[in-house]
Amino acid sequence: MNVPLLDLKIQYQSLKTELDNALIRVAESQNFILGKEVEDFENEISKSLSLKYSLGVSSGTDALLLALMALDIKPGDEVIVPTFSFFATAGVVSRLNAIPVLVDSDPVTFNINPELIEKKITSKTKAIIPVHLFGQSCEMDRIIQIAKKYNLKIIEDAAQSISVQYKNGNPVGTIGDIGCYSFFPSKNLGCFGDGGLVTTNDENLFEKLKIMRVHGSKPKYYHKVIGGNFRIDAIQAAILRVKLPHLNQWSQARRNNADLYDKLFIDNKLATLTGKINFSENEKVLLPKPIYKISTLTNYHIYNQYIIRAEKRDELRKFLSDNNISTEIYYPVPFHRQECFKYLNYSDSDFPIANSSADNSIALPIYPELKNEQINYVVETIKKFFQNK
């Protein structure tokens, strides 16, 4: 049996007529940059996320960069970020010659640990970027409390968590000052290339973001501020308009797949409970746990990735590959271990949870169209690996 990490062709075939028509519609219009297609998408996703303003941009990375620029982050300013995330989270801070201040992870969710944030704040701290990693919300109540206490801005990195509900029911990305999303093809809502979104409920901030998206120009060719070329193109917006109505259905399918994984791992005595943080004699793998699994929430977790932690992770990954099961490691090198951030002079010992996550976590296939027999095969293969050890 073959189990890819992701198979986008199945999704495309299921929507082929609509997606092809959307591409043709844009081609026939010959309107490729911004315009009605983008505006319609922005209105539709604002309604979906129950917020006031959405701005389609060129990528999730550019969404973060634009957000920092709009909040006037300057050289030497400090921005608090998790050390365990996709590189863009810290990279955009450094691109502005600001300083990423790194914080270790929560041992269950992999998200930034809010209890470690306050001691990292100095007079130079201007913002916090909590990352809703792998499809689950950060603990935003505590982060908001800290931000208000020290007058800090919050930029939510919701690249992997579009439509996820926080425990109060609000979608992530609508809680802080600015929300940032990615439409990279592997995301739950993915386009046909790069694309992203910036959101806010602040009208003045929205107007600033909108101007800065087009090089800081208003009117055209007149620049009071410096922005960038951060525009989403009409083709990507048209594709996303087709896919958006299916997002919640796809996320539910991922949750169903995660539930089946959990059950099979426990039934096969590879794990005992979800959310454990330490290996025991009866634990070959540690399972994720949606901490906001509340009956009133429909999108408590969207499982952009299903991450387990496993002993002998690298050997296991090779064994899975040898048996035609694709996996990935998100992320093998935390920021404090990256060569480009050596100048920050962090001690490796200050980040035990991120280090452990980098060393033993592995992402298993979780895409919506995954078949039950494929999930069974993955768990059976993992069981076989440990039986041979």
C-alpha cells in the first residue's frame, strides 16, 4: 500500500469543473492583479471568519512582514516569537532589523508557552507573534493579558490554523491586532501557488495595510509611506473562492482521521492516552491532544498536521519510507539552533521542550481524502517497527 503525506490531485479532481471554470473566468477577464475577484474573495472570507477586514496578500510570509511594517516595527525593536515554528515567523522580524526574542514551547500543544513570555519582555519589546501551530490555538487569554500589561501589539500567525476556534468560539487570527494566514497548497485552504491573508477589526489599521500592500501608494504613484508588492493575484483568489465553502468539511475529515489514529494507537498498545508528555514503559509514541475540544466548538482543531512523538524517530521514519509511507519532520531545527540566529547568543539548554519536539516529533499523513485502510496500514507498520526493536 502507498500512503503519501499529501495528495492534492484527489482534491483537484473532486472540484475540477469549478476550479477549471474559475481559471478560465480570470483568463477571459484578463484582470490578473487585484480587482473584483480579489475583492469578492476578501468579502467572502471576512464573512466566514466573522471579522471586519481581510486583505489578500502574496504569501503567509508577506502577511507577517506587512503586519510588522504596518505596526511600525523598527530596527532594534524586539518581537517575541516561539523558537519552534516555520522559519518565516522569526525571519520576517530579522528582515526589518528588529530582534526576534525566542520562547520555548508548551509540551502538549507545541505552541508558545505563555508562562515564559513575561520574563522575556524589556523596554524594547513592541509585539508578540503567537503561532497557532499545526492547527490548534495558542492560549490567547494569557497572551492578551500580558500584551495589555506592557502595551504590546499581537500579530497572530494563523498560517496553519484558518477557521480554528479559540475556547470562546472566536476564530484565531481575529483575536489580536492583526491575523496572518497562508494559502500555501499544503494548507487546509490552499491555492495554486503562493498566497496569504491579513485580517484586522481596526479600520485605521486596515487602511494602512491596504496602502502598504501596493508599495505605500495612495493615490497611485504618490507615496507617503514605504510598503511593498504584497498583492495576491486574481487567479489565486478565484481558486480560493471555489475551495472556501469546502474548508470546514475538509477540516472535519482531518479531525475524523486524527480520532482514528488515536484509537488505533491506543488499541494497539503503542500509546495509552492523548496529550502525555513523557515516554513510559507502555508508551512507544506520544499522541497529540486538542486542549480546546469543547462540545460547543466545531473547529477546535483542524489538524493541518498530525504530529506524534516517537522513540527512535529517525529509524522509524526510514522504516515507514521503506514501506511506502511518507512522513515529514516539522521542524528539525528550532530557531535558537539555526546558524543565522547565532548572533542572538541563546543557550540551547533554555529550550528543552522545543529541542525534544525537534528531535522526536514526526508528521503522519492526515489529509481529508485519506482512507481508513491507509491509516490502519500506517499504525500497523509503526507497530511492526517497534516489535522488531
